[in-house]
Amino acid sequence: MNKLSRRRPVADINVVPYIDVTLVLLIIFMVTAPLLQNGVDVDLPQAEANPVAIEPETPPVIVTVMADGQCRLSWQGEPEEVSPQSLLVKVTAILHHKPGVQVLVAGDLNVPYGKVVEVMAALKEAGVGKVGLLTRPPIS
């Protein structure tokens, strides 16, 4: 018998390239994840308050009332502009999908108080049990 006929076929898969690709993807996701946190520029009022405990596995729904009275809804993604009617529908859908999710309202310092109350009333109508208000800590 010659040397070629005694060789057996190798049935092992070379996994080194898969490990390399996985490591590169992991690094890419670690670098880009902080960049995906989008926000809305709002001048929040200052107040002394205890911080709200946010559960890391379920991010809160944040309803932002801009200085011009427009509302933006932010939950697991980029904030989107919403009307009061669509706010009601979207928050109801979120609560149906994730019951118990926290809902926070960020009202601009220059927005009329009545507009914030309208948003809070719409959230109550959507079935939100507790609404938190976002503020900035006072500057000493």
C-alpha cells in the first residue's frame, strides 16, 4: 500500500475563522452601542429629588414635551414626534406589549404647565398607573 491510500479523511471543521469573525463583530457592536443612544435636547427644570430606579432589562418610555408644545416619544430607539392621539395609541400598545414599563415625562422649562398636564392626562387614559417627571439636579 502506498502512502496516499492509508490517509483517512479529516472530519473536523476549522473553527478559527469563525472565532475571528465573532471577535470582530463583538468589537464593532461594543463600539457602536453607545453611539445609538439618541436623545432630545430639552431644558429640564431644576429640582431636588431622589433619582428614579430604572430597571436595565426594560428601558422606560420617555415622553418629551418640547418648548414649542410638540411631543416626542422615545422607547428602545430614536425619539419620534407624536400627536396627542397617536401618543395614546402608541403608549397603550407599549403597555400591552410590556406591562409595568415605567413612563417618564420630560417637560421643557419653557413649556406651559397645561401642555404637560394634557400629556399626563393622555398617559392616564392610555392606562399608565404612575408617571414620573424628569428634572435636572440643582446646580450648587
